[in-house]
Amino acid sequence: SQAETEMTPTPNKTQAPCPDTPPNLVGVLHVDFNSKRNLDEVRKELGSLLQEGGRYKPPDCVAKQKVAIIIAFRNRHEHLNHWLHYLHPILMRQQLDYRVYIINQDGEGVFNRAKLMNVGYVEALKEYDFECFVFSDIDLVPIDDRNLYRCFENPRHLAVGMDKFNFHLPYNGFFGGVSSLSKKQYLKINGFPNTYWGWGGEDDDIYKRIIFRGMSISRPNTVTGRYKMIKHSRDLHNEQNPNNPGKLSHTRQTMDTDGINTLKYTVKEIVHDTLYTYINVDIDAPL
Ligand code: UD2
Ligand code: MN
């Protein structure tokens, strides 16, 4: 009848899953930090392709994973502009359903990269059902878009070859720079430590947690895993902490009581910019 015809749903609009290998990757990229970029330029360039909050979904297929990109941040605006300019197009070509979180440490206290990453994990999950978390420094840009910002069978270390280390791993257990963990992998290690204030050690603690929980490290190959780091000096209030290396001999004991299960912080502001979600957070840092 007439009524039934009208009720018939429009032909199957369900999208197919995106292919295993994204079809539009280009491989080796040209990355250059010499020219300055400002945020408005990057907004003009990429804003129309993104949803508010620095969010993207492939338009014509269902992404393999929902990925939160989490960056610990304070006072690195020039780096942020470069990072956004280079990473958004790469992540789009990788056909991810992703969103970028800039976790800003409020105030002038001692910086704490790993604790900020924990905050990013919790806050991102309040917004969307992410299954994968990529934790990145703000100053690292991959020079090959085949280095997928996704999660794998094991926790992944993505920043395998950095220009500052002559494109080689500085040591076997190196886990710094950029890494990815699925929600399940992250919870298995009780997240990251909250107690590594200042520079150094937190990445090694995370590595140990992963090994102690019986997992291994997945890595891209040394060609795909190449990165450029924007040259910088050590920031104010992120001095190398001489107490951090010693803590590493206790990770096996401390990991159960220092992590996502003991995380405390206060969100002061959330801003949904076109290019990213900015979360300003008080993490009770010592001065
Ligand atoms: C190395 C590791 C990094 C981390 C750190 C020790 C590499 C490429 N990365 O980085 O993952 O393990 O050693 O803690 O080897 N940040 C700010 N504002 C600040 C201070 C830090 O935004 O005032 C953020 C920013 O995202 C930065 C990251 O923290 O990229 C790491 O700090 P860094 O770049 O000063 O340390 P670096 O390059 O030695
Ligand atoms: Mn750096």
C-alpha cells in the first residue's frame, strides 16, 4: 500500500569499514620547522575539514578505531602550531575517527608529563567512547605517514627513529616521545605514574609496567618510524629530577598504588577550539 511504501527506509546507508591499509598514504613527507606558523593560518588551512574540538571522522567509511590523541602541554605554542599543521592531514589520511586533546598544566609548578597524560585519558573518555589512546610530545612530527596512530596487539612505541638520536633507538627499552595503548592495555598497567615530577624517568616507568604485566612492545620499522623533533632547550620548571631514576627500581611495587586508580586533579577550563580540545588542569604541582 501507499503507507508501506512511504515507510520503507531509504536504501542501505550503512557504511563499509575502512580498509586495513588506508589508500591515500603518501609515505615519506617533507617536514620543515624553519618558517613560523600562527594558529589562525592553520585554522584557515584545516578548519573546514574538522569538527569543533579538533575532531575528524572519515566521510566515506567506518574508521577501524576511535582514537584520542593526548598531548601534555605548557607554553609551547609555536610547537603546537607546527604539530597541528602537520598531524591533522596525516591523521585524516590514516582514516582515523580521532580527536586531539591538549592537556595544559595550569600554573608555574613543576611539570609532570605522565600525570597530564592520565588526565587526558580520563577526560577524553568523558566525551567519547575511545578505544585507543596515542600519547605524544608536542614537538614530534612523523616524517612518514605510514606510521599509523592506532593501537596494536601490544602497546606501541611509535617514535622509533628521531633525528636527535640519529634516527636510532637510544636504548632498547626506550618508550619516550609517542606511544599508543588500547584502553585495555592502559588499564592493565594502571595507567601512567603520577609521581614523576620534572624531566625524565616517566617513560621508563611506563615501559616497565608494560613488561611486568606480561606484554611486549610493538614498533614500526626503522624507516616508517622516523621523526623530526623541533629543536628546543629544557623548559623552565621542567628541570631534570635527580630522584626520578631511583624510583624505577620500585616500579613493580609502586605501579599498583600510583596510577589511574589514584589520580587526583581539578579541571579549570575546557575549550573546544576548531583544531583541538584544550583542557587546563591543576595537578597540584610542587613549586
Ligand atoms: C624526552 C622524551 C619525552 C619524555 C621526556 C622526559 C623524546 C623525543 N621524548 O623529551 O617523551 O619522556 O624526555 O620527561 O625523547 N612539555 C611542555 N611544556 C614544558 C615541558 C614539557 O609542553 O614546559 C611537554 C611537551 O609536549 C614536550 C614534552 O612535554 O614535548 C616532553 O618534554 P621535552 O620536550 O622538554 O623533553 P625531551 O625532548 O627531552
Ligand atoms: Mn622534546
